[in-house]
Amino acid sequence: MPTLRTLTQYASNILNLAQHPLLSSPPPSTSSISTSTQAPFNLPLNQQTQTSFDHTCPVDSPVSCHNITSFPDSCCFIYPGGQLLQTQFWDTTPSVGPSDSWTLHGLWPDLCDGSYPSFCKAAPMYHNITAILSSSNASLSPPPSSSSDSSQTTSTSTLLDYMLQYWLPNRGSPDSFWEHEWNKHGTCINTLSPSCYSPSSSPSISTQPYAPGDEVISFFTRAVTLFRTLDTYAALAAAGILPSTTRTYRREEISAALQKVTGRDVLVRCRGNRLNEVWYSFNVKGSLQEGEFVPSEPVGKMGRGGCPEGGVRYLPK
């Protein structure tokens, strides 16, 4: 027969679970936000482009992975995948993208404990990403004045043009790569649900009616906008870490240089001893479409970088 202490603990666990959205992991301490000196990333919104996203989230919306009670508006709170990873590639075999810029890998909604969902049903799957982006003719806002977007300055004006320079695969076609990123990761972000957009039958004054694919445009626009604030090449160069066929670097000096970008640890990944990828971690206050990206520690990612302590090569493209 279970003891009184066991029953009490069981009841406490049940009550605890009831305070969080279904499948949400227990949040880390809120002190990680309140003590941070790094301000949230307020990504620019394109005021010239009217969208069908139909939610104005309250200013006191909780930050993902830090809620202590349930939140009623699922269009203003990202769960269960509340740890957003902005991942970047440095591909040299073959060389991909500009020689003075990293390229975009994806925007991934990991769970708060570091595990991750994939191929979800929060948003529809699509198999015509390029066609959706092309038909929308979506434009990009200029990067914020505080951005270090030096190496990513380009004359391109549309989202698709930008992605064709900075969001490329090292094999296969761009369209299949983007399709994979959307269907595996984008479909797991609950604020991208069509229910969060203005119904086609009754759009509000400030929004357009929803059309299939609008959530795809939202996802790729925000991923690119965030990427433009995270200039990995410039951050490493500022620390004297430049691509070279002869020099090698310590993992610690690479990590220290990238920590200055967001004020939080960045996961540095290698293929063998070659620097190949970085992961920036964020929580989000509000929706993916319009919320603030709050830099966070990469929860559950320890030991996943694979870089040696020394002798890390950063090869030129």
C-alpha cells in the first residue's frame, strides 16, 4: 500500500502538470531572464506588407519555457516547442553561400528540456515552398540599426531572393531543403496554426484574409529576419578568428567570441576537427510572427558539439 508521503507527492505532481500546457516541459528558473543584461531581440516587422496574422498579443504574455500557469491564447504563446534554435552552416565541401557569411540551416522549435518534436500537425505540410514564396513576393524589412549585418548586406529585396543566397543546402535543391525545414520543424510551431490567422470569410480591417501558405511566409520571414541579426562571421572576425588553411583555434575562444552575439552560450559544432555549425538558443515572448526573441542557454545540448578542445580548423570557402 502506498504511503501518505507517496500519495501526497503524486497529487502534487498532478497539480504541477495542470499548470502547464499539454506536453510542455517544466520551465527553468525565471531568474535566467530577469538577471540577463541582454535585451530581447525585437525583430523588425515589415510595416508595408499587410498579413493575415490576426492576433495582437498582450504585453504581459509569458516567455516560452518560463510559464508557471497555463496561458489561454495559444496564438500568443509557443508550446510545447518553446526553445527556438537558430542554426547556421559553414560549408566548405562544397562551398555554399558567400565567402564572408555563414548560411542559414533552420529555425527549430525544440522542447524546453532539449528534446524535439518533428513533422507535427500544428500547421499544414506543404510541398511547394518556392512557389508559395514566389507568388507572395514577400519583401524584407531593413535590419535593425543595432544589427551587425555587415556581411549580409545585399541588394535583394524579396524574401526568396535572399534565401537563394543565404539559405542553401550542401546537396540537393533549395526547394527540397526548404520543404524539409518547413515540414519537419515549421509544422511544430503552434502559433503558425491557420486558426491564428484571419478567416478568409471575415478578415479584420487591419489584416488580409488567410490563404493557404501564409504560415509558410511567416516562418521563413522570421527565420531570415532573426538570422540577419546573428552575424557569426563578423563576431568571429572581431575576435581574430578568420578562415584559414593553416591556423587552428581553441573551442573555448570560438565559444567566447560567439557568446558576445546574444550574451548566452552558443553551441559550436564540428565535423571532425572542422568548424561546421552553430546553434543560437532563444525563448519567445508572444507569437513567432510578432514576438520578442529572448536569448537563452542551450538547454539539453551539452556534449552535442563534437569539437575538440584545440586544433579546430575554420577553413575558407
